[in-house]
Amino acid sequence: MLYKGIFINIINMTLLFSALMPIGFAILGLFTGAISIGYFFLIAVSVGLLYLYLGFSHVLYILYEDPQNGFFSAVSYSFQLAKGNRLPLMGLFFLFSLILALGLAVFIVGVFFSLVYYHMTRVEFYKLLQSRSPLQTATQRNFKKAMKEQRSQ
């Protein structure tokens, strides 16, 4: 699982950096008044990369929950979970970017608290999406089956 987690983190960070950096340059271009076709291209590429990042965002949780899951099946399941839920997830990321900026403003100590809160909220968001999803991992099916057996006793 360790190599999968490291690989997923590298992909996530690369996609996030690649998506947010061009958006930052495009916003900087708007403030300087240097708008051209290139800026619209940068924004289009950034939106595509952000779409991929939001699709990849739950892979680590899926692999943590069921380590026997393969990499590609976890990515596929993550994209299925994100389908129709990208806008709330993007809102969550935007909200926590503001909270992290506020944490930085409070002498960096606030960042530690806001990072813990951010990751706990991401886990709860994943659980919420998972409870709505008709697809379930093998671990969830086994757990629900064991709970039914325990209740029947």
C-alpha cells in the first residue's frame, strides 16, 4: 500500500500544482491588464487539470479502506464517486484555502489546526459520498454482512 500511496500523493500534488499555477498567472494577468488568448488557454488547461485532480482526490481513502484494491480500480471508483460531486468538493477546497490563509495570518500556529480540520472534513466528505454511492468496496460489503449476522444473533 505504501508505494500506491506515495504514487497517488505525487499525482495529486502534481495535478493540484499544475492546475492552480496557471490560474494564478491568469489572475495576475487580469490585474496587470495583459489579457490575451494565452490566458484563456491557461484557464482552460487549468480547469481540465482541476477536473482530474477532483477525480483523483478520493483514491487514497479508497486504498486505505481496502488495501487489496488495485490502483486502477481505486482510480475508477474515485472518479465515479466524484461524478456529480465536483462542485461541492471544489467549494470545500476553496473554503479551506481561505481557512489555511487565515491560519497563516495567525502566526503559522493556526495552520496546524486548520490542516487537521481540513483532513477530517475530507474524510467525512468521502464517507458522505460513499454512503450515497450505489457502488461499494468489498470491505464495505463484508462489514455490512457481518453487521447483519451480528444483529440476527
